[in-house]
Amino acid sequence: MTTRILVLGAGYAGLVAAGLTARHQDARVTLVNARDRFVERVRLHQVATGQRIRTRPIAELLDGKPVDFVVGRVTAIDAVGREVELDDGRRLGYDTLVYALGSGSNAGAVPGAVEHGYPLATAEDAERLRERLAADGTVAVVGGGLTGIEAAAELGETRSRGTVRLVTADRLGPALSERGREHLRRVFARLGVDVRENTRVAEVCADGLSLADGEKVPADIVVWAAGFRVSALARDAGFAVDEQGRMFVDSALRSVSHPEVYAIGDAAVLRRPDGHELRMACATALPSARQVARAVGDDLAGREPGPFKFRYVNQCISLGRRDALVQYVRADDSPVELVLTGRIAALYKEVIVRGAFAAQRHPAMVVLTPGGGPS
């Protein structure tokens, strides 16, 4: 009997999961995505600053794999009837569901961010920001995570006129070692990026930022990079989720409330066996996709799926095209003092990004992509 496997989302996790799962006999795999092209999300800051990044049709990346590709936006999941509804009214049934819808901007968390801010979570966001950045003026990047840091550095390197500010509610690079933070400070000083640490934004206005202490920070353009949110589809379907809407999963990455459902990538609460929560990252998404493919194979063979075993190796941050920071970490993602910087680090990061993209066409390469891997 053929098992219908439906994969929702063709980001880094979903596309690899579909390709690897399709290798199993007695499985018919269907992949659903709102767009027909694969977006290299880790390069969106490059797109926003006017760099031309090649995109690929998802059908081309799936070429030769027994995967049915459907372009459509998921609007509802019927967990009882095991069906998914698309925006054009189509309904797709499943026996096994792989939930990999990723995350988007959380601009709605602060007043005015939706109206006046420019998020950097989708290809459309990056294109819209690129058009706005064609004008001169001061740019304020809100958010001190990897997206904000990479965007601020890229803007500082490419904009010859106007000021670039990075505003973060925490200290700069809180997940980095002191040596890593020192390198960030040196790079931003060289690029002329003004950093405001421990600064909370209360509102985004047409002319800049209003801070929690009442101060005004003028800006012509506000780039919103302060965190991400996930779709409400899992919550609305009745799956067990956390307060953000991310699906709770067991050690094999199955939904704790619906064992016929797997969740991977940003849309899931992924943990190591010691309970440590894994970060939203490509380095997490790709190994989790491989785990799901193995678990589905175990299901099809009548075996209990094994647990997801994973450890981090490093965290890579682009700092423009000529510099980067590779922060080496312990298995639980806590930083050690060892870092790699400069042009060598930039080359290392580029190798990782290219490897993550190549894994979309050749999923078996997942075990070769640096950043994280089996523990």
C-alpha cells in the first residue's frame, strides 16, 4: 500500500525532507509551497543591498526525484480528516504530514513596524527594501540577531552616503564569545555603523524610532529584523504548540499530539536529548530534515523511529563581502573563545551557504554541510 506523504514548505528543511523521503519505496511524496522558486533566505541581506543573487525554480531542484510539486498557499489543515486546504480551494489528503512552513517577520510586535518598517524575512521583503534603499538617508536596523547584524554590516559596506545604525534590545552578539563580540565592534567601527545596545524600541514612526525611555532616534528607513514569528496554522489545526505557535515534537520530531505529523525547521520546538532548545537556523533545519526522512522510513518499515541526535559545531555570520565571523561552539551551542575572522572566515561562510543550496538538489550532501551535524 502506498503511503501519501505531504510536505508543507519548500525552504531549506522542507525541500531536503521531500527529496530524501521520496527515496523510500511505497511512498508518494507531494511538496507544497506558496512560490515556485527556492529562496536562499541567508542571502536576503545581499539582495536588499542590490546584489544580484541567482534563484532557481523548485521544479528544477526536484528534477529526477519522484516528488509531485504543487504551488499554492496553505490556508487550513484538517487534522481529523487528514487534509490540507490551499488558497485556490484544492484539498490534498495525507497519511503522513511533514510540517516545514518556516517563519516570517514579527513586525506586528511593535506599533508602527508594519506600517513604517521594512522586514527582511522573504524574497519580496528584500526586493521592497532594495527599492527603498535606492534613496539616500539614514538607515536604522532594529534587531541584534544574525539577521540584523548581517544586514547592518552589508549596509555599512555598500552605502557610501548616510548613516547606518543598529539598535538592539540586548548587548551586541549575546550568543558570541567576548572575542567574537570584540570583532563585531571593530568591524562596525570600520564600516561606520553606529551601534545602540540595550535599547528597546517602543514604536516605529515615519521619521524613525521612538524608544522605551522616550528618546527619538531619527531614521529615513527602518529595517525590522527583531525576531520572527510562525504561522498560526498548527495552532488552528489543534496541534500541540508553544506560545509562539511552534509545534511540540518528540525525540523523533513527531507531533506530541498527532503522531502522523512531523515538524521540522523554524516551525517546530526542536530539542537535544538534554532538553536544550535548538536555534532557528539553516544549520538546524537541514539535519532535522534528514532525521524526518529516516523516521518516515522507519515508520514505513514498521519500526519505531530513532531519536534526533545533533550537535552544533559553529555559528557563521557574514560581515559584508570581505569579512565574517565564525564562532566555534560547544555541542549545546554555547560559545568558546575560538573564532575565525576576516577574509578566510568570509570564504568559509560562502562555502557553507553554497553547500546548503547544493543540498537542495542533492539532499545526501546534508551530512557534509558545516555548522551542525549528528552528535
